[in-house]
Amino acid sequence: GEVEVPTIDGGMSRVKVPAGSQTGKQMRLRAKGMPALRGGGAGDMLIELAVETPVNLTARQRELLREFEKLSEDNNPEGSSFFGKVKGFWDGMKG
């Protein structure tokens, strides 16, 4: 998908986020960083992704996530850690 991120000059820039991107992934925005000291344009700006886990899901949404987890186990090398975190989150919400 695409997101808009604020740039250091006060503007906004559209960034294409690849499918499957994880929290902590860094992306480069060319020529959106600090201006060079002696002219010559601006440097690059780095952004770091923060993937948010949804909250306040309905019972049906939780059921669909569990189903998705079962279908994704073979296709997602980091899946067990991600879904383990999601499961831990929901188990903690139950009390």
C-alpha cells in the first residue's frame, strides 16, 4: 500500500510500503533529508516503519485472524513469532 509521511521541510511525501513489511524496516526517501552544507541539494531521509496491531476486534475478526494464521504458517518465515505476539496480546486482554 501507500502512506503519506511528514518530511523535515514540513511537507508530505507518499511512500510505497511493500507487502509483508515488518516493524523496524527502514526506507529511504531520496533528496528529502537535510540540505547539504555547501549546496548541491538535499540528502536522503530515512523512515522506520511501525506496524500497528489492531485492537477492539470483533469475535468474527479474531476468528478470521486465527484462520489466517493457520493458512499462513507455511508461507511466512516470521509468522510464528508474529502470531505468537498476537496470541499473547489477546490472551493478555482476556485477563
